[in-house]
Amino acid sequence: MMESSSLISDFCPLEVRRAVPADEEAIRRLLIRSRRPYVCSWWWEEALGAETFLLALVEGHPVGALLALRDAGPTAWVRLGALTSEIPTGLWLDATLPHLWAPLGVQGARMLAWTDVGSWLGEPLRVRGFQPLTRLINLVKRDFSLPVLPPGFPCSIRPGEAKDVPELACLDHEAFPPPWWFSATTLERILQETACFLVAEWEGILIGYIEARWAEWGAHIGRLAVAPPFQGQKVGAQLLAVVLSRLWEMGVRDITLNTQEDNIPSQRLYQKFGFLPAGQRIVVWSRSIPE
């Protein structure tokens, strides 16, 4: 097993090239044998062939995979970032990051953000110009209780539909700052594959939505958004109560979600519903893309 940066660089230099469809099975094997936790927040198989999907190889064998894509707004996100444990992180970053800057700029991205799942990227990213953007708190709910909710805004809650997507994209961009925006294309895809997607409606206007996705351990609530004029009026609580009930009806037990460390109102809402911290807080790093 290769242990040092000098050994790899002197005798087994990293080759970096675009990942193509023929690499799919090799990437799956890489993910299985990677001992480092990795971020995987996209349907990466569909991005094979993209200029910003890079494989790092030693003697023809994949040892690292890096996919970065811009969805909406000026920020591109690392959607897949995996590296085998024998490869030094800094060596991998220095070999791959320069290949990302130009094509990400063509996509219209001005920033690159990276979620450090497992806390093994922090210092190498800092050395290469990344700064902490925020920290995420992972929460889990394992019981089947709901709080008694006071009367909230008189909205109706129903399943989301394809016709809702354009309006939901506008709502999403009003509810969150640009790094967190979903595009209409992403919302449409989530709607097609979600475990539960609900919208809150008032007088024919969409004022909020929530979506939960299947996960290996149960379900993960990926998004809870309320239009700013209706925030603080229990719309989010109503959506959360209904989605939890629907997931329990499907047989789901463990339900997780992430929220930002500085989003105190969201933390209070989730605590009221019995969500508890699970694991360490996750740092999200970002840096500007060189021109």
C-alpha cells in the first residue's frame, strides 16, 4: 500500500482525466473500497462525460473521483468527492482542482463549495484557499411523537405536482441565499424520485414545500422552505408534521435532516418535534473560482 506523497509522486504519479460512461463500474468499486467518508449528493452516473467530472488514477486504477456542478446561482458544489485512504489529500487536490476552474467558469460559477463529510478535508482545503462557509448540524428523529401545535396560518397541504415546479423554484430562491438555491430542473428531478413531496398552498399561491428522500437508514428531509412573507406563521411546522406522518405510514422509522448552525429558528422548530443531534457538525467550505 502506498503511504507517502513522495512515493506516489516519484514512482506512481497521479493521472487525471475526465470520467466517462465506461468508468461507471470502476467508480462504484472505488466508492465501496474508500475508507474515507465521501460526499455524494447527485445522480453522478448521469454526469459521466462532463468536463467537471474527474478521475484520478495510479497506474490506470481509479483512486479518486471528483464531480463539481453548478445548479442555480453563482455557486458550484462538489457533488461527488471520494478518495482512497492511501492517497494524500493534498496531492489529489493539487492534481484535480486546476482542471475544474475553467469549465466551472464556463458554467457560470463564481464559487466552489464542498461539504466536508468525515472532517478529513478541512486543513488541505484551507491551505488551498477555501474558507468555512457554514457548519451543518445533522439531526435525527427516532420516535413517533408529534408536538401539540397552536393554530397556524390557514393553508392547505397537498402532494407536489410537476406543474408546481416553476413557482417552487421562485419560492426556493426567495427563501434561501444563492449558495443553497435549487434550479427548476433539480426540483423536477426530486419530485420524480422523492419519498414524499408536499406543498403548502393558500388561495392558489404556493407558500412552502417540504421533500423527504429515501435513505439507507430510513428517510432524509432534504428541504423545508417557506416563502418569506409567511415565515413565523407555523407553515413550516404544518408541513413537517404532515411529512412525518406520511413517512411513518410508509414504515419509515429513522428520519434525519441537516440545518445550519446559525439557523436558530429552524433548530427550535426541529427540537420541538423531537429531533436530536446525531454525529459531529459538518463544515461547508468555499472559495472563489480563479478567473
